Amino acid sequence: MLSGNLKARIDIYIETGTKKTYEFSFSERAEVFFAGAKEAMIGRLQAPDKSLKFKVRWRPGRYNEKQVIKHENDYYNIRGIDIDRDHVFIYLAAERMPVGTINIET
């Protein structure tokens, strides 16, 4: 199985009717990596504009740009979705959201 590197747990939240309010949808295993070397260095300094990519299993129609990803107590806004050529994985490009900009329903 090719998914041996999908070790990080991420939670996906969907937007409710209220703007900037999200509720839990599902959990997923992912491989997490920085979008580039410049972002990696900034991320280690806890910069607010940290960008990550999440590699998840390919499931059509499960992800969209209105969702938010929670990873290690930070929330990331999905900015782009790329599918690999073999339709095995999806790459979610995401940017870290500033603290206090969204509401999470429990």
C-alpha cells in the first residue's frame, strides 16, 4: 500500500450557514510538508503566513476550498486542490489562518 507516509492526523471542518463559522466534518490521515523552503524557514519562526501542503488519499468530491483543516492546533484555509496523475492522492495547498478569525462550533 502506498499510504505508509500518511501518518499525521488532520481534522476537516466545513462552513455552516453563518459566515466564518465551521463545524467538524471528518478526520483523515495525511502527509504534511511545507510548500517550499522559504515557507519552511518562516514556519519555524512561527510566522502567521505559514503555508503547508497536505497529501491525502484520493476521494472524489470530498474536499473543497470552503473547508478548513486543523493540524497541530492550527487552522489552515484550503487554497488549492491538485490531483496526482494516477488518481491515488490529492494535494491540498493551505495557508495558516490567523488566530481568532474563525469560530468553531462544538
